[in-house]
Amino acid sequence: MSKLKNIIKRNKGISKIAEMIIDGSKWAYDNTINRICWIMYSIHPINENKIVICNYYGRGFSDNAKYIAMECIKRKLDYDIVWLVSNMEKNEEFPGSIRLVKYGSFKAIKELATARIWIDNSRKNYYTRKRKKQLYIQTWHGGIALKKIEKDAENALNKSYVKFAKKDSENADVFISNSKFNTNMYENAFWYDGEVLECGVPRNDLLFNNVKETTDKVKDFFNIDINKKIVMYAPTFRKDNNLDVYKFDYEKCIQEFNERFSEEYVMLIRLHPNVFHKSTELNFNSENVLNASFYPDMQELLVATDILITDYSSSMFDFMLTKKPCFIYASDIKNYSDDRGFYFELKKLPFVISKSTEEMIRNIESFDKERYLDQVDKFLKEQGCVDDGNASSRVVDWIENNM
């Protein structure tokens, strides 16, 4: 007991939280215990071949780290890859060579404290303290962005988040970028002045490679006829979790796509992970409208999608790499813009904008593919986009050179 008291006394952060424990704060108690565990496990030697990955605070096998891990496995590198997951039961998508550890557990703290490399796409918990021989790759979870984020939207963020974000950026050794825009965003809005690897976004590699195999996989999962086309509606979330802004006449739009492009379409609806649990409240009474909110990998859905409808989601910038049509449906532009602000004026993007079902129908009817492709190429060039299907390889090269 005396040793524990000495540890608390020596660490100012723990001392402050220890005071909160006296006042009965469970959050403070839990995090103090985690911080003490971190200090204890930091005595253990670092495993020079261990990489610990966290994806969206414990979600499954997806986003940038998935494709970095797969590249390591493809090269048969002798790395102990550990993935921190909240749901240990949903592990069928993980390769057998990846070790799964419960996110937030004491074992997860031990794995992080003794790893050579961390990979994350979100901010780490406050109690993590990077050791001298450890490296931290921050992939983030987007490239080119529409919504202002981090320091550029600081007034809309929780103060405690800003504190942790600054600490996370201070810990990072390298950020992964897919464009000049992305690099400038890190340097100006992420409280970060370290190395940026402008190599492309690993998750976007899939948009260039194995397209048919991935498309077949998605259609098989949803039992979609191989000859049918897919239009996906994938909006971002609202801070009040309101679903009304997502509701328009899906069936009518599907019919219009059928006529305009002389194909037969089905629609997948993919809500943002922050509100996907509410997706069943939408109208899925038609055999042509399917709920894709629970599908594990958004990038696989983008590969299989022939037409994307979104609002303010950065998925539009990933999808434009495929050169396939993208439409914006946004009925609350002013309210949303006033809350966060945009990096680009919507009207200057390559995508036509609709605020109602009727306007969407008119925009589908008048879609000009040649004009759209010209605008997409111009936009990608202006933003200095470097995605080419080889980002994962470049990141693993960095890992091998620095391991």
C-alpha cells in the first residue's frame, strides 16, 4: 500500500485525479487505476517486433490499419500484430495471425506499454505515455475533408477532447496524408509539427485493387443479383442524432437512376458509425432498399457502389477516386455549416447539390458525365491528391525502415 501511495505522490496527474476520487468520481477512479497500471507495465521491456493497433476506440477490422496490417502479412514480416477490440466475439473477419485483445482492459494497457509501434486513427486515452523507444503512427480516419475539424473547429469541441488531442499529436511520430490539402490540415489544425508521410490513404488502396473480387463479396453478402447496380446513400451524423434529415423518397430516386442510366439499381443505406444503431428507424420496407449500416468495412462498400449519395461526409472525396457519379443530398446546409463550417464552398465541389427529392430527381435527369469527370480531375489536381493504390506499401516501408 505504501508503494502505491508513493507512485500517486510522484505523479502529478494521478495526484489530481486521486483528489477527485475522494469526491466520488467513478471516471477519475477508473482512469487513475489505468494510469497506475500503465506505470507498472512501463517497467517491462519493449517488444521490438510488436505493433498494437486501435481503430475507432475498439472497432473491428477496417479503415487504414486493416490495409497496413494486411500488407505486413502479405510480406510475411515477423511482427506480433495486436488489435484492440471492444467486441471479442465478432472476430471472424480478422486473419488468424492477428492477436485480439479486449479494448480498455488491463491487458490492452500492457500491450500498448510494451509495443514498439502504435497505430491509431483516433485520439488515444489520456493515460497513455509514449516511451522513448516507441513509435506512434497516426493514420487519422480521413483524407481531404469538407467539415472543419480539430483546431479549425475548436469552439465546437469538448475542452477535454482538445486537451487529449493536443497530447495525442505531441506523441505522434508521423501522420499519414493523401494530399497537399491533408498535409496542410495536419500542420495548421492538428497542433502538430512533426513528420507527415504524404503517401496516400491506405484504406483507399482498395479502390484501385481487387475491385471485382470486392464487388462480388459485397453483393454476395447482401444477396444482390450480380447484374444489378448499387447506389449507396451514406450521410454523416448530426450532433443531435436527428434522423429526419436523412429521409427522402429512396424508391423514387432508384426509379430515376434506373431510367437515366438504363440499369437496374438497388440502394444501400449506410449511416455514420455514431448513429448506425438507429438505422432500423428508417424505411426499409422495399426489397430495393437495404440497410448497410452494420457492414464492417465502408471502403468495400465504396468499391462495390456505382453511384454515391452523401451530404457532408468525406466519403465523397474517397469515392471521387473511382470517377463514378456522386450526388449531394443536404436539406440542412445552413444549420450544419453554422455549427462546424466547411473548408470548401459546396457549390465549388464537382457534385450537384439537392435539398429535396424533387431537386434530386432533376439533378439525376440532367447529370452530365463528361463535365463531372473534368471537374473531378481538376479538383484532385488542385488538392494535390497522391492516392494511387500503393499507400499501404509505403507505410509498411516506413515501418520497416524505423522498426
